[in-house]
Amino acid sequence: MKKAVLYINQFFAGIGGEEKADHAPEIREGLVGPGLALKTNLKNAEITHTIICGDNFMGSNTEEAIETINGFLEGIDFDIFFAGPAFQAGRYGVACGTICKHVENAFGVKTITSMHEENPGVEMFKKDTYIFPGGKSAAAMRKDTKKMGVLGDKILDGETLLEAEKEGFFVRGIRHQVWREDGAEAADRAVDMLIKKMAGEEFVSELPIPKLDRVPVAPPIKDLSKAQIAVVSSGGIVPVDNPDKIQSSSATRWGRYCIAGEASLESGVYKTIHGGYDNTVANANPNVVVPIDVLRKYEEEGKIGKLHDYFYATVGTGTAEGEAARMAGEMIPYLKEAGVDAIVQIAT
């Protein structure tokens, strides 16, 4: 029987949520959390160990986390490595991609994970590991682990894998030379595609060109001392009653809140409803996410001309790219009408 290792975060290990996101890497023998679901779909290998690491620890101490996990893996035998599923959780997806990339490079072992198409880990790591399109939440656990297990069995059996579209994982951008069963020559295939294109018929290109959303860099502000600056935040800072009912994740709503005359954002008046980070510090001092206090000082000192009378807020975790673009499009007319020269966005 072959041997497998699974990587999961602190939440799916049952250790805790955001309050335990700084959990340092550990290794346990046997099955933990999602390993139980993966086991039912993995026929050719036994999951002998589970590695657990907090999402924040991996994100903030990446080199240390990888070095520690590397030490764990050097002490055991394994034939394949799984991570997740990560669903739509961005930090978890990036963590899964990070460790899978390292394992493939350092140990020469194939790695498999799964995450939702909107997870940033997909674009970052789909060339480095097999990533299956997954559900938005843990409700898709059984379905997602099944796909991971099936591919794992094929790899362990030494089967030749088919194209990404047929196997079901995200296209990795890796080109292979293959011999077609029909023996059709390249010139004939190219002419056939051209004829179909001219006739308006459906055809599949053998060299798909990725569609890139290119955003031109804005020109620099010539004189900040005369500029009006606004804050647009995905950190979830809102009035305590959350009047716009912005969701804590996968947001489809945003808010515009007046701060005219306010020197800072007061705790108890504002809070964060963001579901993707520990809210303790942000609720105690909302200015760490939306720094109205610092921008007011810049305004008084003449470093900026004026702080816009409103700040704009939504939640970034799990929010679809299309929804984010739509919300930005709805905010822009307000900013233009007020004559705002630039916006600042603060990472959480």
C-alpha cells in the first residue's frame, strides 16, 4: 500500500478559527478532519500523516513554516501529497499552493489540492500543482475530496493522465507533444479551424490565449498638498449597526459612510464585519484598517489637501472578482463627482 500525507489548516483540524490562525506547524499520525473524507475516495494509498498549520502562520512566516514542514517530511516515507480542499478561503488556498509547490520541488512527489475558481491560490499555483475546481464552502467536501482521490489513484497506478479538461483540474499551461489517433496533420487541422471560424462555427483552438484584465497604471499625483484623498477599504469597517447589511464574506454589497468633521473612527461607533481575519484589534481601534486618524493629521500638516468626506467599505474575503468590479464601478461616480484625486487602500 502506498503512503500519502495531507496538509490542512487549523480550522479543519478542529483547533480553532481566526483566534488560532497563528498556530505553528505540527504533524500528527493518521487521519484528521478532511482526511476522513479523502480516505473513502483514495483506494491505492493510506494517509499516514496529517500536517497542520495556521493560515496566518503560513502567510506571515512562510520560510519558517516550510522549513519546519520540510523537517517533518524528511522523517517519513510518502508517495503522494494532498492539501485542502481550500474552497473559497483565500489564505488557505495560498497556503495549500505554497506547500504543494515546495513538496513537488523538494521531494519530487506529485501534489494535489482543490479550491474554488475565485480563490487567489488558483492563479498563483495552478502551474505548480494539480488544482481541482472546488466548491465555495465545506459543504462540497465529499465532492472535492473525491476528485482529489481519483486523480491520486491514477498517479499512483502510473496511468498516463489525459488533458486537464478531461481529468477535470485547472489547465496548468504545460504543453506536451502527443501523437493523435486520427493522424491529422497540423496544416490540415489549422485549415479546418480557419474554415469553421470563417463560417461562424464552433471550434476549439489548440493554443488557447489567456484573457488578461489589464489595468493601466494611473498617472502620479503632482502635488499631494492640493489633492483630495479618499479611503476605499475591503476590510469590513462599518457603523456598528452595519446599515447596508454587507456580508462578512463573498460580499455583494458596499457602503459609503460620512466622516466629515470626525478626527478618527471611534470604537463602539464603528466595527469590522469582515470574516477573514481576527477582528479584536480592528474593533478596538477601527483606524488600523481605515486610518482616518493619520489622514486627518496629514490634512492638518498640509501633506494632503483634503480628506474626502466619506469612506467606502466592503469585505474582500471570498468576494468574486466580478462582484468586486461591479462594486468599484458603483463607487467611482461618487468619487468623480466629489473631485477626488486619489484613493488609498489598506491591506488587512
